[in-house]
Amino acid sequence: MPQVSLTEYLAAVQAGELVSFPTDTVPALATRPEAGDLIYQLKQRSQTKPLILMAASLDDLLPYVVGTEAERSAWQAVTARYWPGALTLVLPASDCLPPAMNPEGTGTLGIRVPAHPLACYLLARTGPLATTSVNRSGQPPLETMAAINAQFPEIFTLSGGAVDELYAELTGSLAPPADQPQGSGQPSTVVAWTDQGWEVLRQGTVTLS
């Protein structure tokens, strides 16, 4: 699919298509939560690997997780310090979570708010999206939008003109070239909530203190 305007991009999301956008780590492959099976098909991804729910704010994500008032307070303390950022929280999932996000039904959900102006702008307009990195399973994540457009032409991405306009509006500066990485290239830190507190599942750029 050719690169598209912002209006066409948002329409593609609402139609349940696959899209991509840059983040503070690596570009995201995304779709509506109930269409998560499309991500598994494209990536040839094992269904034992749940997807991450990404949104523009914690409030957008809270309906998808469940916990006591004390637990939510503990979670919010962490997000207040580290979000937006490269930290994924694995929390108990609520009944709102579509099965396509976690085919194995583990009862948990990874959530994140990225520290990237364009990602948050788009997520504020689409609502929470099922996400992962853009690559075939077992291969390195693609780090540039140009590589994504070349290898996965079926994924909707914003046109260069649309990206330039949004960067000017959001940051007052030029957008990074499409053939350059726009994030750190490093995966997010992943921590899971347990009865004993946080357990680090994957150490990334953020260190929980």
C-alpha cells in the first residue's frame, strides 16, 4: 500500500488494517486490539507471545487491566515516573481485552505509553492499539520507515508530506529522514506485577529503581 495522508491513515486504523508508526524504541506494527490476529499472520509469530497494548495515556489503558485500589496506586506511581517512556508493564488483564491480543489466554497484558510525539499524537486519535515490532519472527526489528515500506508494502504508513507537517506542528522541527532510525533501536524494559512487586522480564533502556 502506498504511503497515505493522515485522514487515510486514521481510516485504515478504524477499518482494522495494519499500520506502522515510529516510537522511542523501534517502529511499531499496530492494529485495532480485536484485529491482533493480523499481526500474528504477517509476522508468522508464535501465539505464545502476547502483543503489547500501546496508547497515548494511562487513562486510555486502565479499562484493559484490573487490580485493587492499592495495586492501581502502585502502578500509577511507576507510570508517573517512567511514562511516557521505554517501559512496558505486564498487569492482570480485564475482561475488556480481546482474545486476539493474547491467544494463549494468560490473563495478563503488557501496556505502554511511548515517549514519541508522533506516536502519541496518532494514538490519541486512534485509541489503544495492539502493537509489536515490525519484522518476521526471528529476524531483527526494522528500524526505519523506509525499510518497512520496502519490505512490507501492505502496511499503511504516513506519507513523507504528512509526517513533515505533523513534525512541524508537534515539535517545530524537521522530521528525521525516512531512511534513518527514529528511536533508540533498543527494546523497552518489561516488568510484570506479582504478589512480591515488580519482576523484570526483560531489561531494556529503563532501569526500575
